[in-house]
Amino acid sequence: MSGDVVLTHGRVATMQGALIDDGAVVITGDRITWVGSSGDRPSAASSGGSANVIDLEGRLVTPGLVDCHTHIVFGGDRVDEFERRLAGESYDAIHRSGGGIASTVAATRRATDDELLATAADRARQLKAHGATTIEIKSGYGLDVETELRMLRIARQVEQIAGLRVHVTFLGAHTVPAEFRDEPDRYVDLVCDDMLPAVAREGLADSVDAFCDTIAFDRGQTERILRRAKDLGLPVRVHADQLSAIGGAELAASLGALSADHLEHASRVGLRAMADAGVVAVLIPGPSLIDADAPRPNVSVMRDVGVRMAVATDANPGTSPLLSLPLAMTVACTRFGLTVDEAWQGATTNAAAALGSAGGVIAPGVPADLAIWNATRPAEVIYWMGADLCDRVVIGGVVQ
Ligand SMILES: [Zn+2]
């Protein structure tokens, strides 16, 4: 291994205290080994090798962004549907003509592995170009054993092809497929008895998610799926209380989930239980860009009860075709009322926690995943809406 990588003369936002105005970060191998003022950095000679010193010329350096909720593996797209909605057609009419999630499920089942991988990797590269060094990818558009497992394998391959870290989540319980519409419990049986054991046996997923809502799985069905996942040794998360308050937040707390996501209708009691259980609240601002009337989570109650808040793109072909986490941070601030600090914590430290990781900070001992920005302070990245300010990223000590 060659010598250290030293980033000097940057503005370093460690996510653990004040911005370091003229800061340096020393990387040895794949880890951060030192962070502080440029003038105080240990001499390169002490590393025993020739250090690669990179002068950041005053640029901002932050932890690499963590997008902890995406659905970027899918076949087809919903561009036509988007256009029809903008032209005034109703959701109902679009659904009756085979649109919505059912069309994505059909297109995903039809797509080849190569098609699914190429399109997912392109989307991952977009997220990375906007500063993400870790992303989560869910299955959930297969809804049969074969296609769900195929989606998970493809999500895992995105890591190599797009060159960033991927946390894979099994979301077989995304919605009840058409062929089980009259017998949803039989689909829950399939998830619990066939899909989950295969996922665990083959190590295909890092966590398991389920959509707990009136249009998806009720609280009892969700609990059955997620308890089975836990019995198989897999951490869990929940799409919770998005369309109505059916106790998803409370369920996430009682299961000790890593995260509960959406939460637009979550109760104060549920959010407090999440705070007590250490469950991260993942906020999803993307739908607010499509629909000005989209419900918003109650951030002031979240703050009040002390639940940790993360921000994610929820990149998906229907409600949130959003491939920039900084833009999601902007909308979380402007529409949901987060402060700049909360949005940054939400896309770094708290998002990492939602994936069960202690990363998302710049500190000795942590994997060297960083984003370098053509900006001088964190607020600027949120202020320039939709801009491409990411200069480059560092992943596992490799400057890209
Ligand atoms: Zn989602």
C-alpha cells in the first residue's frame, strides 16, 4: 500500500462540532486517521511512505452523503404517466389503465438482468455525482420469489458497477401483487415461508423492510413479516404511517427497527416510542416536489421528542424520481422546516445510523468516505437548488 492521502486547506465539516476553517484530513489505507487544522497535521514522514497531498484550496469537505432509502432497481419508467398526470388525467384513470406500481412490477418481471443492472447503475452514478458514497437499494417490484431474489442480486452488483457502497434491503412486502389481491395473507405466507428464508440463506440482503399502510399490509401482517426477518437474524425497517396513522411508528419501536420511514401521519406517542427505542425517522421530501399538497411529517414534534431525523431521496419511478440527495435536503429544509444542520446530520450521521452504521462523520477510525464540494460552507450545498456542486468523492480512501 502506498503512503497516506492528505487533504489540506479544506473547510472540514466533521458533523461533530464546528466547521474547521483551514482543516486537513489524513487517510491511511481505507480509514481516516487524523483530522484537525492544516497547521497541526502530523508530518508525512511519520506515515512511513510518500503521502499524496491534495490541496483543497478552501473547498468544503464533508462525510460522503448516505442515501438511506431508494428503489432504483426497476424495469421501464413512468414518464408517460407523469406526463398524463400533468395534462390533467386522474390517478384513478391511470390506475384503471394499468398504470402505477403494477406497471413497474410488470416491466421489472419482463426486464433482463443486464437491463436492470445497467439502468440501476446509471441511477446510482447520478446519486454519487451529487455526493453520495453509500446508498440503500430496496427490492419490491418483483413480488414473486424469482424476481425479488433477482432484484437483490442486481442491487448487490450495483456496488461494483457504480463504485459506491450499497446496503441491500428486501422489500418483498412492498404491495400485494394482483394475483393475491383477494388473499393477501397467502402472499404474506409466501414472503415469510419462501422469500425470507431464501434471502437469509443466500445472504442477499442487509435488512428487511415492509410497507405498513392501508393500501399495503396491515399492522398484524407487517409484524408477522418483520418478526420472521428478525428470527432469521436480519435487521428490520418499516415504511410507516405514510397515508394514515395505523401505528407503524409504534410497531417500528416495539420491533427495535433501524428506521421508520415517511411518518407523515405518525402519532406523538409513536414518535416518542421511536426516540426511546433509538429508531431513526427517515424523512422523504421527494413527493412534495411532485405534489404541492403532499402531506408533511411533523418535524416540530420529532424535534420535541428527540427522535433522530434522516433525509433520503426515496428515488423511485412513481412518487419520487429524484436522483440528488442535496436537492432532497433542500426540500426537507424549505418544505418540512429542517435547519441546515438537521439536513446535514440527516444525510450523513443519522442516515448511516438508519443503515446500522456508525459512519457519516469525519473522525479517526471511521472509513474514509468523503465528499469534496465546490462550496465554502454546508449551507451553500443546500442553497443552490439542483446544482452539481460535488467536486469528487473519496470512498474507502480512494479519491475518485
Ligand atoms: Zn420507499
